[in-house]
Amino acid sequence: YPLCALAVSGERPGDDDLYQSRICRGSVIPNIYPSSIRQVRKPPANWGVALDARRHMKAMERVRLLRRLKPHVKNYRPGFLVLIKDQQHDQPLCDFIQTLKYSYGTDVFVNIIESEFHKDVVGEVKRSRKYLSLNNDGFLETLLADNLRAGAQIMMQVGGLGRLRPNTLVMGFPESWADGSGETRLKKSRMYQNILRDALLMDLGFMLCRNLESVDFCKNNTNPEELRGYVDVWWLLDSGGLSLLVPHLMSLHSFLETANKATREVSDEALSRILAARLRLPRHTGDR
């Protein structure tokens, strides 16, 4: 200990009393201080580590720097705003979106609860602020709204952060649209139609997904022949190439990597040839 060494340095051999008294003072110092240090306890608060604070700071700095980027084809990343009832009920839809992870976009999964804002349901909203899973890059949110359309409108306006926002709305097909009375069926169908119109008004693409529960996305692809075939793309208009980009992203995932990666356009031949060449994607034309 430096204090002990300082107490016994420079002594003369003949000065016994002074030497012994300073030795005693020097021997007491290392016995008192370590015992005091051992009695210190950590506070109950979690102070964390400084590196976590630095990672958070760097992440925010990089998000802010994205404002300098001008949107163009090379930095376009499909991000998906996925409307789900809950993760367990719509797990096939969540798994399908995970096959598109090589888009490197911002994926937000939102469960819209039709309810007023009160304390009985606010707790569920706070508990849901997390990632979809440890292996999934998506964000899971719960939103209270008067109805499904109102919740979708809110998320299309404020979902994401800065440039990191979803640009494609994803919904499951309304299988129960024909249930109930004629007025109920009309109300359901109009609501879904209006949600799609809202997406187009906000310059979002949209996808309606159906029959995904028949596919086991967790199954290892031990028999590639089961997945052989084509992804049929029905061209309606030149909307920017999302209709071809999505099947291409699917083919990059390990679930489909051994399957035939070609897409097949089954409508306007001239338009499909031009767009496929522009996007440099493998393609095959044919009729059903």
C-alpha cells in the first residue's frame, strides 16, 4: 500500500521509538481501509454498463444521419406494416414476413384492439412493447383504437422512426367476411376496402395474404422437390416492381433456397418482359 510504504520510508536504524510508532501507524492503515471497502453494497438500482449507453447513442446518431439520404432505387427497402390479431393466432403470417427479411426494411407487427383508452387495457399495451421474438427482427406493438381502420390509419401515419418506416401494408384475407347479416357483411367488406384505399393514399403498397396456415415455415426443407415450381405474378400495372421484388426476396430465404427461383408472369407479356429486364430478375412466361 502506498500509505504504508510512505510511513516506514526514510527511517534511521537508531531511532527505535519513532520507528516503532510509525510502523504501527503504517500497519493500521491497510487493516482499516480494506474492511471499510468490503462493507460497501451495490445500490438496488440497475446502473447498467457504460457501453450500453454508448450503443444507444450511436444508434440514435445513425438514425438521424439517414435524413441526409435522398430516396432512390438503391436505398429503397421494403418494410412491412403487418396487421395481426395476436402473435399466436397469426403466427403463419409472421413467419411468412420473416421469409422476406433480406429486404432489410423496418417490419412492424401491430395488434389493434378495438377499445377505448382506459386502465384495464393500457397494461397490455405497455407489455407488448418488444421485439416479435429473439430470432425475428420485427417490432411488436399493440394499439387501442375505435376500429381496425382507425388503428391502421394511425400506424400508417406514425409507425416507425424517421426514415425507418414501413412502406407496405400487410393483412390476412378476411375469411369471415360472409358471416353475419347482410349489413354486417357490407360493413366488413367496406372497411377492408377503405383500409386498402388509405394505404394507397399514404403511398404505401399492400399485400393480402391467404392460406399461409397450410405451409410449415419451421420445417427443414429436406425434400426440395416439394417446393419445385413457379411463383405466378399477375401483372396489373407498372407499380414500381414490388410484385416481382417480393417473390425474389422469398427465394433468398433458406426455406426456399433450393426451390426453383424463377417467377412466371401470366398476363401482359410485353409489360412483364420490360419490367423483369429492368429489375434483372430470372423469369419464365407461361399460361395457367
